Amino acid sequence: MKKAKNIMNINNIARAVVAVAIVLVIIAVALTFSRNFGGAASDDEYRSIVVVASGDTLSKLLTEQGFSNAQVLDIAKVLKSDADITSLRANSDKIEFVRADENAPVSKVVIIPSPWKQIEITCNADGQWQCQTIDIKPDTRVVYREGEILDGDSFYLAGGRAGIPDGILAEVYDLLAFEMDFERDVRAGQKFSVLYEENFSNGEKIDNGRILAVQFEALRGNVKMYRFKKADGKTGYYDENGNGAIKSLKRTPINNARVTSSFSNSRKHPVLGYTRAHKGVDFRASTGTPIPAAGAGRVVARGYNNGHGNYVKIRHNASYETLYAHMSRFAKGVVVGTTVKQGQTIGYVGSTGLSTGPHLHYEIIKDGKHVNPMTVKLPAINNLDKKDKERFQEYRKVLDEGVEHLSKHPEWFIQL
Ligand SMILES: [Zn+2]
């Protein structure tokens, strides 16, 4: 069985996917192996595990296990000098005591501060205690989950039903938020899938790893994103054509905000009463909700006018500007000339100017012309160069094959 690896590269996932046909065999062997291994170990030695409770000290726990005062002092000294441990954390640290048999003295103490780290304290032939820190490598498995949006569903509900953990769903949301609007683009019948890592320690799932691939049947077409490591070592997410997942601008600056009025060239104005164009999109949000900059840029206007109320305008590059209106107040330090990062708070939702209630009015201006934030094709800011793109396309095919296999056998996983 392959050892778990922290850093995945194209080669080991390629091998893993080629091996997918024999994954079932590997799983069967792994299960048998771990059962036998566990059994054999407990036949030879007697182990007991104590979870550190509040008020427990190392000396108290060691004394309870039959250590003498001198031994306790020796162990404390070794722990401090070699592992930099002076105290235990209640309800988190575990200590394992190993004996030759139930009545024998403790021959090994293992402090387990996390699933990925152990500190083994043993006594050598001269009666001296020594300690060693051991990093536990996660047993990483790549799993595949797919879901479908039902009537009246949200992406989060459908994802939860598909068994996708919340943290992974939130990452998928952020990753696709540049491509789709989860309020308006999500319809019953749409399917999505995620290929991601799960980390195990001793057969127990501890946490989730990285998302390797994600797919969503959006209204605008099938959106696919893949995690890929470039030749320079940097990792990012890219679509099928090698364009970066992170776009220059966000269609929806405030995550999860509901669209209450969309872009149109003619609409009846709720306050003025007559028909006029709505040059942006309105997002409902409560007063005081932070408004993040949709993209990196420089503040070119900050002020008040009768229509927009308090507003900020950001220039992103030679072509693109964005405008945020009806703010209750501006963020501290955001003035004309301020350089802002994508996601940086520039102001707070309000209802200043011509507005019927708290909301964000958001405009994207391309080459001086207002465009629909929901449909405008936004430029990516982190596309792959020619060489990386070639490698990416090979890698993507391998990942697609993995997805193909796992979609037919959702109970399988790829062992890294
Ligand atoms: Zn508006």
C-alpha cells in the first residue's frame, strides 16, 4: 500500500487513477491489514489510554500509573528539553501507557496532542528516559460526491444531502462565485460534483483536505474547476481551458446576498415611479453589512449624490470600474486614491439616496458603458502560460478519468 503523501503531484495522482481499478482490492487489503495489525499489537502489549481531564497534571497521571517521584521528574525534564512540553491540555491531549502485560510497569508513554503528532517517551537500557516526536502522516483518500438541486432547494441543502461537508461546500461556493450567482443561477434539476480529500488517522476520519475538482451544471453551461500546481510551485484553480478561477471582479460582491432587482435597460423606478434603466444590480442586505471590493483597484470617487447616496467607485484596470451605492457609511481609510484589495471592505450597506430600504446597488462599468454584472464575461487574472497549460491539460484528463470511475462507484476512493 502506498504511504500517504502530503504533497500531491501529477505523478502520484496519475498512478492513483491508473490504480483505481484495483482500488477495491486495496481497500479490502487495507481493512484486513489494519484489523490484523491492531489485533497483533494488543496481543503482545497491554495499552491503556487516558484523556487528559481538567486539573490533571503529567505528574499526577504518571504517579497514578505507578511512576516514582524521581521518574516523574526525569520524564518532565526530558519532555521540556526535547519536545518543549511543560503542560498538558485538558479534553484534548491523550496519553497512552504501554506495558508488557497488565501487571507490568509502564515501558512506554505516548503523549498524543493531535491526530498528526505523537511524543513517545521510552526508557533505555541504562534507565534513562528519552523522548521522540513522531509526525503521523495522514492517510489521504480522494472521494467523490455528487448532488442535485431539488425544487425549492439551495446549493447548501443539496450539498449537505450529498454528504459534502460544510467547509468543502463553502470553498466550492467561493470558487464558483466568480462564475455563477448562487441566488439566481441555481435551479431544480442541476447537478454538481466535488472531488476532494479526506484525511484519516488510524482508520478514523480526522478532517477534510483540498478540493481537487468541482463541476456545476450552471445556466451558462457546465462550470468545471481543477486544482493545479504550476511549474513555479504555486497552486490555483483553473477551468477546462486553463483560465484562473479567480476573476478580476466578483459578480456578487456580498456572498449569499439575494438579488432584489436586476440589471435592465428599462424598469419602473420604485421611488421615481417612471420607467428608467437600472444600470446595476440590487442585493438585499441589512444596514451595516460590510461591502467588499469586487476586485483589486484604486478608489476614483467617494461621495454623495441624490440618486446613489453615499457611493464609492473603484477603477480596476484600463477597462473596468465598479460602483457601490446607498452606503450607510464608508470604511475607515477609504478615500479617493486608496488602493484596495479584492474583498477589502470599502463601506457598509445602507439606504442613502434614492432607495426604498437597505441594499447594495452594484454597477460594473466596462469601457465607460454599464454592463450587466450577472452576465458580463469577466477576465481571469491568473491564467496559465503555454507550458503550464500543456501540463494542465494532461493532468486534467487524468482527474476527469478519476471522476468518471468514481461517479460510477461512489463508494470507492482513491488512495494517495
Ligand atoms: Zn439599484
